[in-house]
Amino acid sequence: MKSNRAPNVVYIYADDLGRGMLSCYGQKLIETPNIDRIAAEGIRFTNSYGCVFCAPARASLLLGRHDCHAGYWSITTAGVYPALSTGEVSYEDLRETINNTGIQAGENDVFLPELFQQAGYVTGQVGKLEWGFATTPERIARHGWDYHYGYYDHVRCHGFYPPFLFEDGERIDIPGNTHPDCAKHPQAESPENHAIRWDMTGKAVYSQDLFDEKVLQFIRDHQDEPFFLYHPSQLPHGPVSISEIAEEVRDHPELTQFEQEYASMILRLDRTVGLILDELDALGLADNTMVCFSSDNGHQVYCQQPGRTGGVAQTADGSRIDNVTTKFYSALCGDVFDGNDGMAGLKTTNWEGGARIPFLIRWPGIVEPGAVSDHMFANYDLFATFAEMLRASVPTEKDSVSLLPTIEGRTADQDQHGYVVYSSFTHGPSLVNQDGWKLRRINHLDLFQLYYLPDDYREECDLAGEHPERVRELAAKMLEACDGDYGNGHIGSHRVEYTDEAVLAFLEQSRRK
């Protein structure tokens, strides 16, 4: 029976999870039963877009704006919080430096969790930082979080055994975790790197175990009031790191041990999803809770090993990929998982494999179980979606279009984007219109490429020469979306540097190591 109380929302945000890694999207080598349960009991989207890497994806989600604009957000440099472990910079100095670097939130800016606060919800964030590459409790509170626990620095998130985390701005030391870099592992496989991964000295507590505890406690503490819980996990972002190989993939005949470790990271995230779903059931909250599951960006290859995987920038036989005439494909580059679901490209690139994401929603009594939708939307559309659910207004400057009609099965009422647009780390922006025409920009070559995705899922046939009028039409829309400068569709235009001498000295020292 449905409650008269406003529905709770739990948003689980995976990190670098290509949709091809999930069995509900076709993964063959491993199964993700708990994530699949959301799909089976809810709706699975097949045409959803994030951004091409983590920081802009989080900003876009919270702000309800795409990441090709100029002047609305900036990315601060990561790697400064390990200085707390070494004592080279104080917490107060770090906060002051970050809080005075780059573009700050304006007085009239409205962020996603603020919508929930204004509707009487308690808001909580547990996991990876939700904005930029380094953040502070002041910035997190400004975005609308009543409670927050986790990392404040992106680089520290590359290790899974933090010596400290933060809870509502207070440093919380983790006994037994002694590595200032959170025990970040080397990227590629080798006998030496294998030994480093499985040397558990100073690795007492795995971060996802800490997150699970805080996520479940937040649900229990607020079960009698409406809540919005956001869990941006580190998983399965690399380098590969897991406390134990999952029984389901141990000795898998088609996977090397390194690949079994990576698969175990996926399964560890799946376990967290199961814990959340079971807790909602146990507390009688499931029927009045919307559970969302997605990723920030597309797939990335972390199981790089000689003779098997080429990796991000080269094929399995060692040929270089230029991302203009050649691009990543799983079979070509040795990704046994096919984590980008057969698409071209990976995280950071403006191919479809960099930005297309899994997206699932379970909302009992509202969403038809087992539904599948090809409605095209982007992560910035969640702002208007939740605003409509909460009966709140959407500021006119947002790029967000609600997908609540599709979620509720009212497809005839669904408004459409003319297009979605996203930036890249490597080349420039891409724009995809409702008909499936995609314009891809390579800024440094002043070059456009044109693809028709309904007939060319893998982006193999550049049609720019055959359809110059289409190129001009979409290029004009792209330029408008980029506020008059295609350079705004390159993430480098949004990077800002610190000026504090102590912080700069620490960063320079870290680079030399």
C-alpha cells in the first residue's frame, strides 16, 4: 500500500561503470543480480547520457546544466588533501585555498539537493566528493547537503584504504589504514604490481565497507521522515583494488586473476545495492522509495596487462589510437568484458562509449516493472525530473527537461530535448539530436565528424562529406550550446589552479615523486 508521505529517493552513482559491465545490459562473463533487480522491478533506459569523466558529470547532475557552458563552474586541482597526512598543509589552509579558487556558487544558484531541502527532506551524501576535484565542507553545505561523509579529494579516491575521511567537515581517522595516498595501486599488471596489490600492510578497512555502514545508518536514522540519499561510490574506478576476490568469479576460466579482481569491484558495488534494497525492505520503506542507479560516465579499461589488453590509447597489438581515424573498440583493444557495450571510445573521449551510461529507476506502484525506454536524456535532466516530482519550479537558466512522464508511463506527455551536448577531455564537444544525428568536434584540427547513430551504433562511418548542410546546422547549435566558443566543450577551459604557495609547493613535490 502506498504511503501518503512524500517518496524517499536513493541515488546510487557508480564511478566509471560502462553499461556493458552489467548483466541487465548484456554482460556475459559476470552477473550483477542486485543491480539487475532494479531493472527487473523498474525501468531501464537505453539512451541515457552522462559526461565523459567524473568532475563535470557531478557538477552537471547537481546544477542541472550541461558541461559546455562558459563561466558557470570550474574544476579545482586534486591531490592536495594527502598533505594533511604529511602535515605539510593545515586543514584550515586547505579549506581557505579551495574556497577562494575558481568560480564560487552564486547567491541565486540552486543545486539539486536544495530542491529536496526546500520540500522538507533531509539530505545526505556518502562516498566520493560531489563537486570538482577537491572540495570543502562549506561548499558541500552550500549545495544543500544536511549530512555528508567521505572523501574531499579526487586523487585520494584512487585508493581504497583511506587513513582518514570526513564527516560533516570533521576529520575521521580510520585505524589501521596508514597510506597517505589511500594505498593507490599501480595501474597495469606485472608480478611486482601484483605483489603490491596483495600486500595488505596498512590496509585494514576497505572504503566501501565504511560507506555501506554510513548509508544504512542514514536510512535507519531518517526512516520516519522523507529523505534524499546520494551515494557516489568509488567503484569500479581504478586502479584495480579489492580486499578479496569474489567467490562468483574466483578461478573463472575466461578471466585472468587481474580481471577477476576488477570483476570483484563490480560485484562489490552490486553487493552494496543489495544491502540498500534489503534495508528498505526490512524497514518497510521500499514501496515509498525511488531507487536510481547510474554512472557518471562511460567505460574505462583498468585491466591492462601485457599480451592481452592494449588499454586506452593502443590496440592489443600495440598500434596507437588517434581518436580521429582510429578509436577504441573492445575486440580491437582486448577488453574481454566489452564494458562499453560495443560502442566506440572510452571515458574522456567524445565517442558514445565515453558518455553513454546505464540508468535504472525502481519506484514501486509508479514505474512499470521490467519497462525499457529509449527516451534520450542526459544527467542534467534529473534536476527538472525531481523538481516536477517535488512540485518545485525550475530556474529558467537550467538546461534540464523532466523525464518524469516517461518514468510514470505517460510517454505522450514527455517533452523532448532538441539535442544533448557534452564536452570531452581530449578533443571537443559532441552533440546528438533527437533523430540520432551526432556531430563530433575535434578542436585542435578544426574538424567535424558526422554520424547517424540509428544505423551506425559503432560510429564507423563519417558522413560529414556527404551532408555538409547537416554539419552546418548542427555546428550552429553546438556553437550556441558552447556559448559562442567551441573551446568551452574542452574540459581544459574549466580548469583553475591554486595560488597558495604551500599548496603549490606540495603539489609540485608530489609530481616529482
